Amino acid sequence: MTIIARKDFTVNELYKEKVKDALVSWFLEEKRDLPWRKTTDPYKIWVSEVMLQQTKVDTVIPYYERFIAKYPSAESLANAEEGELLKEWEGLGYYSRARNLQAGVREVVGNYSSVVPSTRKEISKLKGIGPYTAGAILSIAYGVPEHAVDGNVMRVLSRLLLIKEDIAKPKTKKIFEEAVMSLIDHENPSAFNQGLMELGAVICTPTKPKCLLCPIRENCSAFFEGMQDELPVKTIQKKSKTHKVKTVVVRNRDGHILLEKRASKGLLANMWQFPMVELPTPNHTVEEIVEHDYGVEIVKGPLINEFKHVFSHLVWEMESFEATLKKEKELPSRCKWLTIEEINQQPMPVPMLKIWNAWKEREILYDNK
């Protein structure tokens, strides 16, 4: 069945009406009860969209609610200290999202009198706002018929319209943006865009799509062609690099723990971590590397835990150990001895939190013996 002219995505009007009516009606009746769906405040929707990038909905909900409680307005987030902000974001990962969000919000406060812009041209100038986030804010908060194309939307449309271009290629997104603009409900762009996202999240899933429950099944080309399991087309990404690292939790005679603050740019910027050594270390022991890089002689103790932590582009294979201070030489400026209470207040990335929590559990066990 021919339903769309691919050159300019001119859609048959009857088909368009059927799709948008079925999708919007389904969304309004079946949508999940999520906290960011109870507001049209563009700032709060912005926060939710940033948090939802590469993070599951169930994970985001408690973070979003705590974050909005602490930073209920653009002004409150703009004035927040970075360390405090990163602590609130702790555990969500991809910390550049938080920094970019705050930078963009500060632009809104400083340049737009705290009002998030309502046009794609203006909102796209803000730090951290790409085409998807811009479209999501504009359509959901302001009711502007703009495309908001993410992975869920591309999957739904590739099946609905039998689009076989590789979604892993950046240039392909333009095809889907044009498709959305041809189909979008101008009366309710918010429900339409959220409906596409919701459909991709709960019905039109990557594997084993629930076609029999789909509100637009009767208009889906892939369903009629039996191709729903073959779409979307997506090339396999390059394998992530694996780094083997050893981490040591060093305690001095006062019971303080050694931490270092990561560089202000790059991976996990400005987060706190325990001394970490990347393997292999030819001709040197971990203790020797720690002495050279951190200015402390240590006696390595028992294993705390071992696990893999997966980033978007690399994997850390981690082993962490207890260690006691033998001799302190000269600490680098990036390092500090902190109490347990002070460490609990510092922003730490997820792998360090796993080590820290495992270490604290061991201490409780020792104390109870």
C-alpha cells in the first residue's frame, strides 16, 4: 500500500487523519502517569527531557521529583553551586547533561528574563538544546507543531511508513523530522509527539513489538508487510574500548579517606573519586603508581568489590581494594583527606558510589563483630 510520497513526505490526508486521531486518542486514554506530564512549565519539561536522555523512565522519576523540589524555578537552578548540582544529579550519569542544562538555564535567566523561548530559532541557541529537546519543549509546553525525533519516534515511523534508511546515520534523522511534520496534529502537537514517544516505549518496542495492541496497526506498512521485526535498520556500533582499572580506598590514622577531584573537562568532570590506576602498569606495582601519582605510600589490603561499569563509549573493568597509609609525602592539589561525612556530601560517579557503599557495608560488618 502506498501511503506516502518519499520525496517531500506528502501524506494522503485521509491516512494522516486516521493516524493522528488514533494516536492522540490512544495517548490521552492510556498514557502513563508521569510527574512531568502534570505540567506545561517549559523549564520543568526541559529538566525532564534532559534527564530522560539515555536513562530509563523509572530511574528518572525520583530524580526529577527531588530535583524540581530543590530547584523549582529557572532562577533557583541558575544560582546553584556546581558541586551541589552534581550531587543532586549523582547516579544519573552523563554529568555533562547537568552542566549544559544549568548553562542553558542561566542563558534563559540572563538573556530572556527567565522565560524559555517559544520559537525553534531562539530556543536552539541555548546551551545543550538540540533539535529533539527543542521540539519536545515547544510542542509539549507551548503547543507549537514542531518535530521531536528520538529513537522511539524513529522506530515507530520506520515501521509505520516503511522507512528503510539506516537510523544510525545522522543524516537520516532529517527524513524522520519531515515525516513528523507531515503527520503532526496541529490542534494537539503535544499529545501527538508524546504519543509517538509513548508508543515506542510501551508498544512498538525494539524487539517483539505488541502489534495487536497498537492503535495505529491498521495503518502500519511494516505490519502488513510482516517486516516489523526487521525495522528500523540500524548498523552495529563500534565495540566500546575496555579499560582495566584498580581503585584503592586509602585510610589514614585519623580515619580520613583519600579522594581526588577529576579534571574540570572531559569524562566525569569535577567529580570525586578514589585513587585509580589504569592497567597494565609494566614494571611497576599498583602501590608504586599510587605513590608516584598521589604522593602516598600504602599497604594494599583486601578486595572490596569488582565489577564492570559501561559508559557510552568505553567500559571500565574495576577492582577496588582497601589500603592503609604507610607514609604521606606530598599530596597533589587535586587530592584531599576527607571524613566519611564529608565524602557523603561530595558528588561521586556511579562506579565510585558502588565502591564507597561496598566499603561502608564492610565497615559496618567489622564494627558489629
